[in-house]
Amino acid sequence: MDGVDAKARLSKDESLELLSGSEIKKNVRRHQAEEKILNELINDELVEDLGEKYKLKEDLEFQSISGATKLICGGSQNG
């Protein structure tokens, strides 16, 4: 798997809404905080297991772009 397809919307209050259908990398190392969030999403059945990645079933709000990126990719990303 080379990457994931994720879409988001920036709110007027500068928060970020990660949109339903966005993909999340599965087999990557995450910091404890992001791993905890992902496990909660799995337990609450808010992500679908697609084998090599997860797919978000509902929109999810983050306070920052970097917070969403850390969950999606397992760490911060440039660009």
C-alpha cells in the first residue's frame, strides 16, 4: 500500500473535519495517543477494516490538521 485517500473540510473555527470514507493506514507505528483514538474508533465501530487499511464510517472532528494527519498516516507529514 503506497498511501491512503483522505478528505477533510476546514471549519470557520479552524478545526478540521475528517470526512466519512477517508482511509487510515493500518500497519504503521503510532504514538500512544493516536493509537488510543484509533482503538476507540475500532471499538465504537466507526471504522471499517479493509484489510490493509481502515475506512472512516462517519465524519470526525480534529482541533488541528496535524492531529488528523497523525491518525491517518501514523505521524506528521509535509505538504
